[in-house]
Amino acid sequence: MPRQKQNKVKLTLSIDKNILERAKRKIPNMSAFLEIKLLEFLELRNNRSEPRPGFEPGTFALPRQRSAS
């Protein structure tokens, strides 16, 4: 059964061409996948109101990125 397009907006993203091609082979519906992953991320952020003592907050960097320090 197809999902209804309720409250949907078009979105333009820039992504590495090679990553996109690899992902397309494994993820048949990229829009639905991204929507689910964004909801998971938001839920994680809502449930983590205070960082645990002794731990630095997590970062969301790509594997090749390094901090400026």
C-alpha cells in the first residue's frame, strides 16, 4: 500500500556522488530512509537532555574530518 504524501516538502541535498551510488544499491527508497533516520536522531537528542558525567558530548563528523585543534 503506497504511503500518502502528507505534509511533505521537496528537499535538495548535496552528497558525494560515489556515496549516493553505493547507497542507491542498498536503499530502495532514499526519502523514506532519510525521514526515518532523522526521526531516530531527533528522538535520541530528546532523550539525552544532560550528558553523562565523565563523557564528552558526541560529534557528528565524517570519518575523514578532523578537529581544528
